[in-house]
Amino acid sequence: MAEARQAVAFQFTVTDNGIVIDFNHVGINNVVQAILHAIRLKWSNFRNALYKSIFPNSGASYLIIIMLLILMRYLQLGPAKYLLQLEANIPLQSPQMTMCTYVMLLATVLWITLAYCKRYLLKLLLMYKGWLYETKGKVSLQTKAWYCLVNMLLWKGRLKLLSYQSSLPRLPVPSLNLTTQRYLESIRPLTNDEKYDRIVKLANEFQNGIGSKLQRYLVLYSWWASNYVSNWWENYVYLRGRSPLLINSNYYMIDGATKNPATKIQAARAASITRSILQYRQMIDDESLEPLILRNVVPMCSKQHLRQMNTVRIPGKECDQILHYSSSISRHIAVIHKGRYYKIDLYRGPRWLKIVELEKQFQSIIDDDDTPQVGELQLAALTAQNRTHWATLREKYFSHGINKQSLDVIEKSAFVVVLDDTEQFYDENDPSKLNSFCKASLCGNGYNRWFDKSMTVIIYANGRFAANMEHSPADAPIFGHLLEYLMARDAYDGRFRPDGHCFGEVKRRLRSPTRLKWDIPLNCATEIEDCAKIAKLAIDDLDLYVLDFSKYGKGYMKTCKVSPDGFIQMALQLTYYRLNHQFCLTYESSMTRLYREGRTETVRPVTQRSVKFVLTMCDKTKSNEEKREALRDASNYHAGLAKAAMLGNGVDRHLFCLYVVSQYLKLESPFLKEVLSEPWRLSTSQTPHHQTNFCIQDYNANAKKLSAGGGFGPVADDGYGISYIFAGEDFLLIHITSKKSCESTSSEEFAKMLKENLLEIQQVFQES
């Protein structure tokens, strides 16, 4: 019970001889270090708050204000001559001291006021989005003037993570008429005349009826909410969802698609990745991680970064909740290896463990031949279960005693590390190896991933790295930012010796990792076994295939004068049509991080133009010129839809929020029910690549070393989940998932058809 005793600094017992106090020196040291860590974080937060209060002013501007006030004071110019009488109210005997105090106080007030005015002016300027629709070489005079004004207000030095957070505009609510019109346009290619006329009638009744009332309430809500979508989206789409996180919510990312990882020694790779994540977390804590700036002018919201680590999703019977802990509490990681759970303290006193020390800690876990306790082997299967059932079991068996203490260690950890006992490979000539790698990263065996944690780091036996992320705290581009940092540090930091071990040596004796203890009754163990069986059925039903396409990439697509994203979306539409002989409602994720606390919006790629392109490609009588023009026309229109979604002018988030308002007001809307009940049979997303400055200089030559992307499960039982990543200019990886139980879907057949279509489209452009 040593791990339980370390939870308290001292214990006492009452005997006949009095009170006997047993001091736990390890516990006392942990408490002291946690308190010191919390103080350092509080001090860092205080400094950052001061910095943001005067941002984007510089120290030089403060000195200029002081000099101007002194000059105006002596020359009695402007308002200074009226404010001189304030000096009489400053109770100092020395006239020089009185003047200095007066000038300093007034300069400080003016300096802070100037900073506020600059931030507010920047917010007004950032509301302008015309730049998004203009290309290089065709910039309007209005945009040039806007660019000059914004550039004057932007900070020229090193930025903090949340420097521009208060300057970001709020997400605007689109007009009801515009949203309704766009929705009807999006479904026209998918419905026959009879159904379309019925939906048009419902839309008109909604727009002329309760829709206007719901719109007024929504606009009112948007005035005081930081973001009128994000909170509701998180609560109702993620946290109130009762489906298992396995496959349905969590997503995965894998390391670079190269034949060999940075090292093949599992403990060494785990130590390197863990140390890099700690460094990244430190940059988030002190806000030294620079925010993303589009075109070196437009800042993006960075708030999602704050919950990447130290975060867990707690199951509830009706609604889950997200708990985020301070780094002063999450000073450890939880490790899973062969069904056993451990705790590794990341600090030795005030400092981090060295990489070589971390390697030794991980190696001691790998070398431990202890067997799992009763119910421990498949324990994590609970997190892959229906959320209500998991909440019930958690309350019954894990809300008290040693089980609660051990569960707290996992949930309050910085992140979970899984030392997987399987090996995963990549082989350009054997797709099954990459498929196995990705499926293991998304699912594992159903009970060796802690799906509730915001991030589960997976290190395979041969050194391969992957990560499994819970979706509610942050979206994939945020973790993609972290992944680029990890790969760059891991591959190019010289951390490993030629034999694969970490550089350095362990000079002092380390406290061994703490084995977590459980007291699981037989009834609970039986429930855990049942959960593992259910998880295995879901995993066996998952059909995952990764298309590693190396014939060409986005570089070639640009030479065709087609947007790479539009190019792929049209190829996906062509593929689905040729396999199913029909079109389907398609989801493409787009970010809204140009606004404060923005997350995602939906792009609906199926349009009249995309349908025309597909039918043109399938018509043998059409010339290549007609096919090229059809693709460019469809891609350009799709690019316009994507830009509108980035600006919050999509369809789905607005209608979703109107539905939430209707539920609060207890109003029924047949139109909104119709919209929200439509299945997304094709759910797609692009994983961003090279979005940070962490990447190496020769990026294109090493793009596949940084990441091979990631994926997610299908949204509909009879549909596909598709995630694609442009690795440099010449490579494309597409992760495709579906369900084997559906006879009309096959991920491998979809991938083969998609490859044929990509090559056919290339052939269409060859002669031009």
C-alpha cells in the first residue's frame, strides 16, 4: 500500500502512550514541490496577465509618452496645463519627486488606455475578411490599406500564445435567409423534385414562423457569449453523446511514414516523446508557444491548446464533463503495459527527469514480470463502453477506497503512455502493415487504451509512435501542431546514441515507478470482461485502409490550377458515385479559428457543380477539355464554400444552434428535425501539415518523416470516414474507415477506386 501512503504527508494513530505521528518524507516532499510548482505557475500567469494588459505596446512607447508629458508640462501645451493642478494633490515635499510621480502615473494610465484602444481597433480591423477572397497579385486597394493598418498594430517581437486572444472578433450569426438558402442549395442535388418541394415548404414555414423568433434569441445570446457555437457544440454534440468513445469519437495520429523510427528501443522512444511533450506543455503554461498567424497578418484562436494535456473526460449518466488540472497537480504520467498500471513521477525535486532517467523508468516497467491483478488486465475497456453504463460502474466501484485513488492517478496524469507489446511497421509494398499500424492506434485491443484521456501516447515494441486523442477538448489541427513539434524534436535533436539508447547516464538512484493497486470485486470483473467483448466486436467490425498515394501530390494539383482540397473532394465524390451509383450527403470539416474560441464548421461539398463534374467524368463522349473545366469550376465553387464556412457562414452550426434555442423554448420545428436527422454517409477531413515553424528547412524532402496523418471512424453505419493529409508537395495519404457489417461499403474497394480516379484525372490533364 505504499502508493496509498504517499498520497498524504503524514499519518497518525492513537495509542495508550498518546498520539504517534508517522511522517511520510516522500509525501511531504511531493506536497512541497507541488506547492512551489503552483506558485511558479501563478507567478507566470500574473506576468502574462500584465503583459496582455499592455499588449501590443512596447517599452519604448512608454518612454515616449513620459518624454512627451514632461515636454508638455514645461511648455504647458495641450491638456497638460489643465492637469498640472493634480500635482498639488500628491503629498510629496520635493517638487521634482512630485512631478516625476505625476508624470509616471499619468503615463501609465495613458499607456494602458493606448493598449486597450489598439486592441479594440485591431479587433475592428480583423472583422474585415475581404483578404480571404483575394489572391496574390490581385489585391484590391481596400485590402492593401487594411493590411497596412493591421501591420502597424501587430506586435513585431516574439508573441505569446494568447497575445491576440482579446483582439479576435466574435463569431457573427449569419442571416436566417442566407442559411436557409444555402441549405436548400446543398440538398438540391441529393433529392428528387417531390422531396425537395416538401423541404422547401418546411423551410419557408420555418423562416416565416418560429425561425425569426429563434434567430432573435440566438443573436441576443451571441452578444454576451464568447462564441455562440462552441459551448453548445461541446456540450450537446460531444459530452451528451452516449455512444462509446472507441471509434465513434476518438481519433488517432501516427508518426512519420518511414521504414525506421528514430530508435527501435521502446523505452528510449517513450522517454524522448515524453520529454518533448513536457517541453511543449511548459511552453503552453508560460505561453511562450507562438500562435499561428495566417499570411503573417491574421492571428488564429489558440485557446484549444490549453486543454491538450492534464485533461480527462469524466463519464456521466446523462452528460459527461471535462476536467482540466493544473500542471502543478499533473506532475506525473500513467503508464499501461500488458494490462498493468503504473505511475511515473516526472519531476525530481524542482527539475524534470532527464531523458535517460525516463528511459530507465520505462525500462523498469517493461522488465517487470508481475501479473495483472483481478480485473486489471481489461480495465480500460470501461472507457470504451457506453457512457451511461461506464458512469454507473464508475460510481459503484470506483468512487471510494483504493480504486478511487488509483483512478485519480490516471485521470489527473499529464497524459497516459501505453507501452504496447506489439510491433507495427510501414512498408510501401505491403499496405496491410500500415493498415494494422493505424487500426491499432485507433483501437488497440479495446482494453489497452485509456479513451477518456485527452491524449494517450502509444509506443510500440519496435519504437513506433502513435497517439489516440479524445475529441471534445481540442480538434485534430491542435494536436497536429504538437505532433509536428514531437517529430521535429525526436528526429533531429540528436537524442539517441548509435545503439538507440538515450544520451546521458543516471547518476542518482531513482524511485521506482509506482504500481497502481485495485480492489475489484468479481461482479465488477465480470462487467469489465463484458465491456471488453463488446469492444472487440466493434473493433472486428471496423474496416480500415490507408491509401499511400505517391504518384503526385498537391504540387501537381496546383499546376492544374485546381485547389488541392477541392481536387481531393471532387475525386471522393467521383469515387463514391462510381461505387454506389448515387450521391450522398457529405461532411467536410472546416475551422473557424479566425474568431475567438472558434472550432469547426461544416462544408457541404456536394453541389450542382460537383455533380456536373462527376457526370462529365463518367460520360465517355465528353472531351478532356470539358472534364478539366468541370473540375476547375466545381473546385472553385467548393473553395468559395470553404471560405464561407471559415467565416461562420456555413449551414450546419447555425441551424444546430437554432435547434438548441428551440429546445430551451420548448418549440417544435419539423424543418430543424429534418435537417439534423440527415445521415453523413461521407465524412471527410484534411489533416494540416507544416503548420508550424518546428519543421526542418528541407521540408518537402522529409515531409513523410514528420507524419503520415491520422484518421477516425465512420459517422454513419453505412458510410465512410475519410481523413487525408498532403505530406509535402508530392505525397498524399488517405485514411479510410467503414464497417464490415455493412454490405454496401468496403474501405479497400473505395481506396482502389479512388486511386484509379486520381490517375484518371491526372490523365485528363496530361495533354494540357
